[in-house]
Amino acid sequence: ACSSKYVLSQMHPMWQGPLAVPGGDRQSPIDIVVRKSVFDSELKPLVTDYDPDTCQQIWNNGYSFLVEYDDTTDKSTLKGGPLQDKFRLCQFHFHWGESNAWGSEHTVDRRLFPAELHLVHWNSDKYSLFEEAVMEDNGLAVIGVFLKVGKRHEGLQKLVDALPTIRHKDSVVEFTRFDPACLLPTNTDNYWTYHGSLTTPPLTESVSWIVMKQHIEVSHDQLAVFRSLLFTSAEEEVQKSMVNNFRVQQPLRGRTVRSSFT
Ligand SMILES: COc1cccc(N2C=Cc3cc(S(N)(=O)=O)sc3S2(=O)=O)c1
Ligand SMILES: [Zn+2]
């Protein structure tokens, strides 16, 4: 899987600052200014084909919680959209705030959402390992989905029920038969896309971002369970709530955000 071999270092809040990546002119996240996005009629509908049997585990990496998929074959894939190649799903995770007023990484006309889902895929047509793809400028494709607080998300509840078992950093439990397609909005034809980066170290500029226009709804209580997770491991004497695990917005540096819709 794409991150089980690497325990991402706990993100010290300091790194959230405008940490400039040397020569970093395509950093993420960004504010999507709707009226400045450019409609591109060449953009195709997204084609996701996820196999729930490839779901393996859920773990707390000290920054977020990740649901990891077996990415040794092309069983769970993403193609279409802005992409020329086929991409393999390796994990999904979220970013959220300590309150419902903020928490997303991307914004739309400066509008913040309480949380954002990221489905991380790597280019299996061009590379044989995730670790290779993550260093290449067309190596990764991440789907971003905004969360709003509203009705309970039935599909999410299986995941929410597992969170108390991975409260501390570096805890991992088996997690199977979860279909990530249930977390996508009903309309996946309307999205913005731009070239950016990972939003946590190593911040590599290898991501084709695909940000959904339509959000999904989760309940207040479901989101509250996200906030019951901890940044800290069981041994640490001071426990810190896992909240506000989002990066500040980065300069657009002349990039164009394309839209698949008018
Ligand atoms: C060798 O590089 C590696 C190896 C293993 C995992 C990672 N990753 C680190 C951060 C990171 C941040 C993502 S986000 N928030 O932009 O969607 S996705 C992602 S990752 O690819 O899982 C990088
Ligand atoms: Zn993310």
C-alpha cells in the first residue's frame, strides 16, 4: 500500500506555515476562484472502479486516519476526467477542523468546509510502485470531496465505528470490505482540476487534483468522532486532539484551474 511503509512524521503545526518548497510553484491546497476557472470541453467524466475486497486496514498516522487499499494490482482504479492514464487507489483520508466553521484544505471562492476527503491514486500505467509515482509530475491523482454537516452518512458509519480502536498515533486495525465509492457525491461529472502537490510532507509536486463541485453530507456526531482521534501515541503523557490537520492555502503562481462544467 502507498503509505504503510512510511509512517508520516507527525506534522508539527509549525510546518503548516507558508513552508516554501524549494522551487515550489505548484503547491496545494489553493482557493478555487470560480469565475477565474476555465471550462475545458475536453475534460471527460471520471471513471472509478473500486473493488471493496482490496480494502485492508485503517490506521492513525499521527496526522490523519488512513484507509489503505491493496494496490498491488489494478483492482481499484480511477481513469477519465483530466487523466490520460489509469491510476490505482492506494488510500483515502480526511482533513478537518476543531469546529464546523473550518477544516477543509481547498476552498471555493474562499468558502471553507468543515472537512475534506482525499482519495489518493497513483499512475500504474507509467510506474510500478507508488513510491516511484509520488516523485513524478504526473504520478498521482487525488480526488477531493468537501464534507458538509447535515444528515448522517450511512456508508461512513462503518468507518466512524472503527475510529475509537485507532485513537492513538501508529495504531492500526484490520478494515475490510469498504467501498470508497459510497463517499463520492452523486454527481461526479462536475469538478475543478489543476496541477498541485501533496498537502503534507514530502509536499511533492506530483498531483493532478480533481476537486468535486458537489459535497457530501455527514452528521455532526459523525464528524465529532473524527475529533476524538489523537495526534499523540499512547506513551506520550500529553494527549493532543487530532483537529485542524489542514494546510494553509498556497499561492496559485499563475496556474489555471479548469472546470468540467460551465
Ligand atoms: C515517498 O513518499 C510517500 C510515501 C508514502 C506516503 C506518502 N504520502 C505523504 C503525504 C500525502 C499527502 C496527501 S494529500 N493530503 O495531498 O492527499 S497524500 C500523501 S501520501 O502520498 O500518502 C508519500
Ligand atoms: Zn489529504
